[in-house]
Amino acid sequence: SQQTKSKKLAAALSEMKERVVQGQMLSDAISAHPGIFSELFVNMVKSGEESGTLEQVLAQLADQLEKEHRLRSEIQGAMMYPAVIVVAMIGIGIIMILTVVPQLQQTFADLGVELPATTRFIIGLSNFLTHQWYLVLGMFVAFGIGVLFAFRSKKGQRVVDAASLRMPIIKDMVRKINAAYTARTLSSLIATGVPIT
């Protein structure tokens, strides 16, 4: 609790220490903090307590968490470049719609020609973004809050997970990540003496 930089984890570890000192099992003390320790973590500790191999179980959990952290960091690193490119493209598109299109609109008006549907749509979008920007900002904020709540609810998480398993570009990566997590978890559980059934 003195080593960690996270105040939430430090408080949880101090509280767990008090529970263990009072005679509770470590697995019971850990299960009081589901936001920090997963159900798998709790059950592996419980199996270690029952089989007398708690030291090995904790070493395996530490190893597993390090591998998961490394994998997560690699995934985030791999996704950073495409995310920056997409954000830059969106930013450039918005700047062009707000600055370049209004100037071209006057040129088109002076020519007095019938414009294609796509050009009329872009001009209309430019006018909308220029004059009703507060509505667009409100829609983005509402969308962001909606996505945040979706990720935090079980039903929303299920929808996001199902969608990620069907998205053409990322579905293979998601399946490989899930397979890696499953194999690693199964390996740890078997090694700590949990029956395969």
C-alpha cells in the first residue's frame, strides 16, 4: 500500500490488511473490492488457500497480470497510429468545410450553374456547421456520454463486444486477443490445481 501510486489501490490494500489481521481469509478480503480484483483473481487465491499453494498462485497471478499489461500496451501502441490518422483526417475535413467551402460557395453562386447533389450536400453541411455549431457540439457531447454509459453497463458492453467480433478490420485481432486471454487463464487455473471441469 505504501509502494503503489494509486490512492484507490493503496486504500484497498490497507483495508485488506486490516481484514486479514482480524482473521479473515485473504480471498474474502480481496472479494470486498470487485472494482480492483476480478472474480478470477479471487477464485484463484481461494483455490491456493484451499490447496496450500497460495505462494505459487500469487506468483502466477503476478506473472499473468504482467503479461496482460504487456499485451494491452502492445495493442494500444498498435492502435495509436491509426487513431491519430483518423483524428487528423476528421480535423482537416472540418477545417475545410468551415473555411474553404464557404469561399467556394460564393464562386459557385457567381457562376450560376446547377451543382451536383454531392456538392450541394457539402455546401449545406458547411452552412449547418457554420451557423448551428452549438447543435453539433451538443450532439457530440450527448454521443460521448451515451458511449460512456454503454461501456459501463453490462447490456451496452455486450452490444459493443458483439459488434467488435463482427467488425471487418478488427474482428480477427479481437478473436486472437480473447484466445490468448482464455489460454493464459486456463493455464493458470490448471497450474493452481483447479480441476479442468
